[in-house]
Amino acid sequence: DTEVTQTPKHLVMGMTNKKSLKCEQHMGHRAMYWYKQKAKKPPELMFVYSYEKLSINESVPSRFSPECPNSSLLNLHLHALQPEDSALYLCASSRVWGLGSPLHFGNGTRLTVT
Amino acid sequence: KQEVTQIPAALSVPEGENLVLNCSFTDSAIYNLQWFRQDPGKGLTSLLLIQSSQREQTSGRLNASLDKSSGRSTLYIAASQPGDSATYLCAVNEGANSKLTFGKGITLSVRP
């Protein structure tokens, strides 16, 4: 069982919908990450939060809006997505940001935009 | 810019074979290297983590080695089983921001 929990497992949304992806960890980690993975491609970093503050935004379009309400939770708010945004969205956490701290991944949310 | 290469992209072997998966990286200034397993449509499961000061790590039938100076890592799987069928990704962590650079993965199929 993964120690990083993501909900929902699957999500289908229209281009005008607003939805949110959720991620939770109780390992006391202070860094959390969002990755996007297209089929047969490696994961690509989207955002990094360190101590609940946004530390890295990899030039992600504003239709993706991250939020870190506390040290255990990470959300990704979605609005006006495009079909090409369909992908597996992975959340990860690490003890700290930097210093080679290893990442622990969740099982992902499979997003389909219609 | 760090580049991570995994060749071949796919591998099919009969059950019981010992096999080696290769990973190469261009910049040897890394903190650590992780091997992940990914089943179709699922997240990443960390298999082994090798720190830059280490030469190898073992877990059960898996053994990962690291030669930082030559920019290479191998994942050795002993006595492969059909349940080992998955995609195996290696990723290097350059430490400064814990940003992982992934290879494209090797999709392994173990035939019964």
C-alpha cells in the first residue's frame, strides 16, 4: 500500500468543468510535488511545495492551480482544461525539498478531458 | 542539462532468466539514483535507492549498482517471474531541488 493517497483514482471532466485532485500523506514530509505523465512517457514535474509554500512552478498553464492547505494535503484545482491535458497526475512527497531527499509517489489520478 | 537514457525500450524474456536493465546519465554530479516500477495505469513504486557514495543496493531478487564516474546504473533481476512484468524507470536526483530526471523506462514482459 502506498503511503501517499490520491483521490479520485479516475476523473472524466468536460472542458468547462471545475474539478480538484487531492493528495494526502501522513509521513511528516514537508515537500510535496505534482507530476504529469502522458502515456508511454516519463513523469514531468509541474509544481513543488516546500513547507506549504510554492517553490517551483515549471511554467504550468494557469488552468492548473495548486494549493497546499497544510503539511499533509496537496490539491490541484482544474479549470477550463483541454483534451491534451488528459494524463495520469501523480503526487509525491519527500522528507524535505532538496538534499537528495527521495520521493514517495501515490498511485495517481487518471484524468480524461472530453 | 542532465539526460537519462534507458535502452532498450522493451524487453521480453522467458520466466526464470536473470536479467539486467541498464540506465545511463550524462552528468555525474548526482545525489542519488532511484529505480521505480510502474504497472500499467498505476503510480510509481520505489524499488531501490542508491546514494552517490554507494556502489550497490539489494532488495530480495533485485540488485542495483551505480558507477557514478561512468554515468551508469544497472538493475539486476534474478530468476525473473511473470509478476515482474512492468515498466522500470530510473531517475537521478541532482539534489539541489530534489528534481528527478527520469529515463523513458524499459517495459519488461516475462513470459510464463
